[in-house]
Amino acid sequence: MNTIPASTLGVVAHAKGDLRVELVDVPKPAAHQAIVEIEFGGICGSDLHYWLHGAAGESILREPMLLGHEVVGRVLVAAADGSGPRAGTAVAVHPATPGPGDGSRYPADRPNLSPGCTYLGSAARFPHTDGAFARDVVLDSRMLRALPAGLSLRAAALLEPASVAWHAVARAGDVTGKRALVIGCGPIGALIIAALARAAEIVAVDLHEKPLEIARAVGAARAILAAAADAIAAVDADVVFDSSGSSSGLASAFRGATRGGRVVMIGLLPSGEQPALISLAIARELELFGSFRFNDEIDDVMGALADGSLRVEPIITHEFGVADALEAFETARDASRSGKVILRF
């Protein structure tokens, strides 16, 4: 029988600018929970925001929180009630727990929009929902997805962000034969490009050459630096994905869209009012779609990773041991030299 550890090494955001690698307690699992030994975790933009700004969008950090939701590992102790994968199974993690919250209305087939939805490593609610950047974590067994044979845990570390990208592409509708423009080619933007295999032409835009190099490697036909405003406007794209997380990126998305085009907004802008080219959106009758997290797309993405139809290897640029998490976060914040940075636990 595996021994349940009392504490484990984790990555905790205490406040703006205060990130620590420290021992955290391992709680006793409930009957429906398993203990998972995390092997890899990808650093997300939200993890960086909690560290750098003490907030991610509307989610404000009010107490120390274990970060991380892009994680894979192996079941150390299976759930006592018999649910979920057995001990030793390699698993990915679906980090969401939908819930009714205050009872506000939402579409029943889109649980990602449920008002009471919680997410690993999120400060959207108080008390916060701790994440899974630790060597041993307790997780509800329903969150666990057994990985297909042959799919490496390292590649599977991109399952969660790839599912976010897959969801965004689905929000765009049928992209077959269409010209697609992707603004912001960090890991999510690059994964959107990788998922846009059916598009006739994919054009990538970013501030830096390194992300554009990755964008080309996963399927972009053309790459444009963000400063080239005229070149972006000339793209005349049927569908545009803004994963920049900036108002200037969203403006580029509006300018690069064709008349009657669709703009899918994925990158989280800072909380509060933001400038936007609304008059241009009205005059061109642009369709504006938000895209937030994902639902069950993780199952389709798992299959696409396993059969090689979704290529993600060029997106992972750095790997660090958990003891070097501070260096890993510093690397991840520099988009000019990194793609997806993963932690090894």
C-alpha cells in the first residue's frame, strides 16, 4: 500500500510579486478523491498574472494560493469509493468543477459558464481553489482522464491549454477553407494554430520573432510582426483569434478581419473598461465571440495528441525542476525567448 505523504513541495503565490516554493500540507482525501503524483505542469498566463499582478482578470488574490492547473501525473492512491482510475494509471486532469453558484442563468450545455464553476489554481472565489503545482495532490476522481498508451506525459502536459484552444476554434464555427488570423502567438495562440489544421491559410501575428518561429512550426503559412499595422489590416481574414490579452491586440484583430468576419476573443484583458474599435466592428458587421476555458473538448484533444494529428512539440521550449520554479516563471514571463515552460515534479 502506498503511504500518503503529510506534506509535499508546492509553488505558492502569496501576493503580488511574492512567489514561493515551499512545503504544503497534503489533505486527507475524501472517499471520491484520489492522490495523484504530479509529473509535469505547464505554467499558464494566469499563473504569471497571479505572481506579477496579484490578479488574473477579475480574479483577485486575497490569500496564499497553490498555483497550477495544467498538470499530468500518475495515481498514487485511488479513490476509496472505487471511482476513477486505478493506482499507477497515467492521468491528465480536467481542472473545472461546474456548479450553480447563486443560481444565475447559463446555457445547460455550456457548464464552463456556470456561475458556481471553480477551477484549480483560481482566485475567482474566496476561499480560493488551490491548484496542483505540487508533487502530491488530492483531486476528485471525476477530474482524472486516463491517458492513452503511447502518449507521453510530457506531451500530455499541454492537454489543458490545447483544450482551451480547441474550444476557441469551435467557437469560430466551420473554418474549412477559410483564412484565419491569430493575434498573439504565445502557447494558447500557437495551440490555436495547431488546431486550425482545416483552415486554408493561417496568418500569425506577435510582438516577437520567437513566438512567430513557433507559429510557423505548427502550421502558420505567414507571420507578421505586430508593429506592421498595414500588413495586418491587409490580411482580410474570415476569422480572427485574439489571444494577445491586450487592447492593442484586440484592435489589430478588428483591423485584420474582413467585412462580416468573426472575431473570437480568448486572451483575458485586465479587469475594468478597455478601449476598443467598436465603430469599426459596427461598420464591418463583425461578429464578436468570447471564448472561456472549455468543457469536454479535453477528450477529443487527447485523441488528437495520441494519433499525432495535433502537433505540439515545438510549443514546449523549456523544462525546469520544481525546485527551480522561480527561474521557470522568470523564463515564462519573457515571451521573446520562451513558448510553453513546464515544471517537472
